[in-house]
Amino acid sequence: MAGYTNRLRVLFVSSEIFPLAKTGGLADVCSSLPIALTREGDIDMMLMMPGYDSVFEVIRDWDEIAVLPDLPGGPARLLLGTMPDSDLQIVLLDQPQAFRRPGGLYIDEHGKEWADNAQRFAALCHAAVELAMGRVLPYWRADIIHCNDWHTALIPVLLSAQPGRRPRTIFTLHNLAYQGLCPAELLGQLGLPESCFSFDGPEYFGQISFLKGGLVFADKLTTVSPSYAKEIASAEFGMGLEGVLARRKADLVGILNGIDDTVWNPRIDPALPGCYGADDLANKSECKAALQRDWGLETDIGAPLLVFAARLEAQKMADILLEILPELMARPRLQIAMIGQGAHDLQVGFAAASAQTPGRIAARIAYREDWAHQLLAAGDILLHGARFEPCGLTPMYAMRYGAVPIVRAVGGLKDSVTAVDEASLATGRASGFQFQAATAAGLLDAIDHALSLFSQRENWRKIQQAGMRKDFSWHRPTAQYRQLYDELAAVA
Ligand code: GLC
């Protein structure tokens, strides 16, 4: 039975894990990383997340392994199941009053944050500590807990108050913009001791910051690209936590995310009308023709098709894209196809632009996994603006699919896209376009640069193929995580 071996035992906790629940890249990484870690290293891995409705739609067999009567937000059960298409075990926090509601994972049907988000994710953290300390499964206690983003950031804080031998912790920052801030009065409800409410804990300008707690108490910190790791030490990108991060500099490393090559692979993708690879791109045109037909764009296979697939929010510069749409329509034959949900005014704006410009702009105000695959397969260019970007998976997926990305030169985008310039073109390394200024002019210049190369068929093909052949596998990143795990275990 699992646990009776000497293998390293890792509890990997996240608020979202693909394909069980997803709002963004966090979910993709929190399935593909633990799967790759288990495959490449000898690890006894256990996943943990909340039991949203969508999870029960995917996994139907669960065993109750514990009843926890006193969590923040009320009683809950822990359920043990197995991930689809793998033998990874997963523990679910089943607290229906907190997690089984209509609406999103973090927001209600009207886009408002759930008022009890702090209690919901504090419950997840308490439950994770119980499991990791060996108080749930008699045969399983964790050597290491791998926490992800603010929802799990109280785990290191709570552990620090546990007597005796405790698991070591690693905290991965996927996005510093979401911090889990709540009023200090909630301290008791969240099950936090008064003593932790200090400068050396989750206290942040008189409030409780989950994220700060994790940054202070975790044994090791990682973030999802080397460039973002550097950027967040500055006031421009540190989101008010640059001071805390500077103090933890020696324990912080940037590890560029990989991608799941079975889910994102145009050679075998079941969502596509035709499969293709770097050596044979013929079917990519078929994907484009199908999308033009199905999404009501003009049938024009030679027209440059620009695609966008991201949350409609300022981080992704969606506001600037909306602003420049009229100007983009002045570019001959240019077509735009996009998906995404987010800020209400942006949703309305893109829907209106699409209705006013049929045949040239197709906007679907929703996120669907199969649409994302079809867009990248059909697209010539992916537009991925960003005011900041910890890693940015969509441009990596796009490169895999031969959609050449235009990205802002920040964070993981800088690390994953090799910018087109004379030298990189000549050596066949160029895989996309980078721009500096987060402005309409910056974006337009980059789009014009891309369009000028698009008309040079041979160069364009070289850029596409360089992107398709880039190594975004988890091989290298998992070795880096494994090294951190081993360092932690060695001093446990
Ligand atoms: C967050 C970040 C994104 C990153 C993803 C996975 O969604 O915003 O940049 O790629 O997490 O780590």
C-alpha cells in the first residue's frame, strides 16, 4: 500500500486542478507538474483540492477518509479518489456549504467575490495540515507540502504552530496579484492564533494577508519563471510585497513552467478538425478554414488571423486591445477571433465590436477548453499582451500549435518566446514578437511588425517551426523541483 515505502511523500495542494476545476493556468500547472514529478522521480504524491460541483462530475468514486467537524465554515469530510487517466491519488475537501454553489470558484454569478473566501480557503489549509501531519490516514504523512498561490498560503503558518516533527513546505507563487486579504477581525474564525498577527506573519497593514503568511513561513519559495522571480523584488511588480520578498531572496527561485504535451499537442489533438506537426503544416490551414466557417469569419485562407484567448482583464491588456480594434480593422484583410470572460465592460465592448464587424471580428464571451485548442490551431498570430505575467502558458501552447505569439517583454513571456530580430531570424531561433511598452502604440507596432513578416512566407514558416520545436516539456523543471524537494527532505 502507498506510504509503506521510503519514497518521498509530497502533499500537493491547490484550489484548482485540471480537468476537475479551472479558471486559468494555475489549474494546468497543478495537474501537469505533479503528474510529471511522479513520472520522473520516485515520489509518493497526493493531490488535494476543494470539492466543487465540477470535480464530482469528473470523478465519481470517492471513499470517505475523515470527518472534520470544526473547520472554519463548519463541518467537512475528506474524500479520497483517483485522478482521471492516471493513478495519482487525490484528497477532496468536501464542505458543501462552502464549495458546492452555483457561480465560479471564487466569484458568484454576478462576478462578485464570495464574501467567505477567507473562511473557505482557511478550511482547505487546516484540512491539509491534518492530512499532512498523519492524523487522517494511518499510513500516510507528508514529508513535504507543496502549496500553490494564496488559497494554500496559510498552510505554512498553521504548521509553524504544530508541535513535534512537521513536514517541510514549498510555496509556489503563480500570481502575486491575488493575495487573499481579509479583515483582522476574522483571525479567530480562521483558526489563527493571535500571536501570528504580526509583522513576521500574515499581518499586512492592519489586515490579514494569506499570501504574506505563506511568503514568510514557507521553507522554500518558487515562482513560475526566472524573470518574474527577479521582477517581484521591485516595487513595479512586487504588488506591495517586494519588501517581504527581498528578505526571502535567498530562498526564492524562478522555475519556468512546462506544458502537458499530451493535452497540448497538435499531432494528436481530438478537438481539431485536422492534426498536424512542424514538418507537415497542411492541416493547420484546414483548422483555419473550419474556424472561419464555424465562427462566421470571411472565408479567406490567406488573411492573417489574429487570435486572443485570455481573461478579459487589465493584466492581459484586454482594455488596450479593445481600444485599438478600430485601427486594426484598417489593416487589409486582418481577422480577429477571441474567447474570454472577465470585466463586464470589456465583455460588452468585445461583444459589440464583434456584432458591428461580422466577418472580421468573432468574439465569444466564454472560455471553453476545446475552443482554446481550435483557436490556437487556426490562428496565425496569438496576441498576448500583459502588464505583468508570471509565466504565461497560452503563448507556449500557441508556439506548439504554430500560432506565432506577440507578447510583452515581461516575466515568463520574456523567458519562453525568442524575439524576432535579425540575428534570431538568421539562425532560425526566432519564435515570436516582443514589445516593451504596455500601450496602444506598443501593441500596434508589434502587430504591424508581425504582419510584415507574415507576408514573407519563408521567414514566417521558419518562425512557426522554431516555436513548434521548442522544448517546453516538464523534464527540466521537474528536475529543479525535485532538487528542492531533496534539499528540504535532507534537513527534515
Ligand atoms: C497564473 C499566472 C500565469 C501562469 C499560471 C501558471 O495564472 O498569471 O502567468 O502561467 O499561473 O503558473
